[in-house]
Amino acid sequence: MAKKGARQLIGLICAECKSQNYVSEKNKTNTVGKLAFSKYCKRCRKHTKHNETLKLK
């Protein structure tokens, strides 16, 4: 089995419509702050800012 390590699952939500569009993972020891990307939102149909939220299991 693989060990857990410092990887953590996160969800990316749109800043405008608040829908969760993407799931990713980050290394919590190297990246301390919250992530923010400009990604395409299917609901808004344009590129918007997507902020990090914790991915629930």
C-alpha cells in the first residue's frame, strides 16, 4: 500500500457561481496558503477565478 504522505485532496469552486468544478491535490507542506486558479467554469461559460476548498470524502 502507498503511504499517505503530505498530499491532500482539494476541490476548486468558482468565485462567481460557487459551483465546484474541479478536484485536485496539493502538497500541504510545500504550499501553505490557499490556491487560486483561473479556470473555465461550465456553468458561467467563461474563465473565472477558482478558489480552494477542502474535498470532503
